[in-house]
Amino acid sequence: MAESLVQELRANRKLAGTLRRPIIFVCHGVGGVLVKKSLVYSSTRTAPKVDHLWDQFISTFAILFFGTPHGDVAKSSWLDFEATVSSHKYQYPRIAMNNMGGNHSRCAADRGAVQIPRLVDNDFSPLLRHFNIFFFWEQLPTPLGNNRLDFLVEHRSAAPRLDNTEAAGIHANHVDMVKFRSRDSSDYRTVLAALDTYCEKAPE
């Protein structure tokens, strides 16, 4: 999927005549993992016959991660969340647990912590210095059915302490953290100010 994202984004930018225009990614949940994988892939496309795919890497200026897991997540919560999504209680894209890596049967012994593949972060970490990064974490637990509440992505996973990055909490659960009640909400204003700052700083 990461390779497809690189190809499709490059095609859209090429046909629109916007190659080299700065990119600001706004990512929610495991979509942020996909963006990281795509940037790792794009950063390695430097051979003459494929260097046009380098565009995404060199053009990315900033990334806003909303509830993206950058470390361990509770598998039981994600499995219950998928069941809740499947029951149509949320209008939310279904998240495949195989994006998390490993074998994901629903047996009781297999409901512990899931590690986001370390290869993603090991390869992405050296690229961090090229981008402006803002981490947002969910401050409220998400309803998971059977009257259970839990944080899908814990604070420490959603907002790792890294130099030269920004972070802020969003007073909402995982699903609602990208849905703002009004333009006057403090969460909306924090996100808007970040986007405005990055747009001002981005090169032409």
C-alpha cells in the first residue's frame, strides 16, 4: 500500500502540474503508519530510472499525526474496536489488524500488546529531521462495546518524546479527535494554528 500511495500521489501532482509543491500530511490512526512507510520508500528511490518517485520525500514539509501509534498498542482494544466498527456503530474505515504485524487471531491468549513493526520506525527515524512533526494524542477513551472504554493509542505511543517535534492533546476519543465541534474550540484552534504556521514556513 505504501508503494501505491507514492505512485498515486506522484501521478496526481504530475498531472496537476504541482510537482515540488510542499506537502503537509494530516494523518489519523494507522494512516500515519502508512504515510511513514511511504516516505521511507520514496526516500530510497534515487536510482536514475525511478528518481521521479523521490518527489514525495523531498517535497514533504510537515506531518500532523492524530492518534497514530508509534509504539505498542493494546491488541484487545483494537480487536474490540474493529468489532464495534463492523456493527456500524461508527462511520469509520475498518482497520486491518495485519497492518500491525504478526498473527492476530482472537484467542484469549493472543490479546496482549501489539508492536508496530520496528522496521518502520527504525527506517523512519533518520528521516525525522527533514520534516516538521506535530503529534496529537487522544485524551478520552473510546467506547468499544459492552460498556467498555479504553484508549486505542496511549499517550506515550501517540506522542513520543523526540527533539524538534511538537505535541498536544485533543480532548476527544480516537474516533472524534479529528471532528471539531466549532471553530472556537481550543483543539481546532491549536490544529489550525499549526497548519497556518507550516504553510507560512514552507518554501515556495
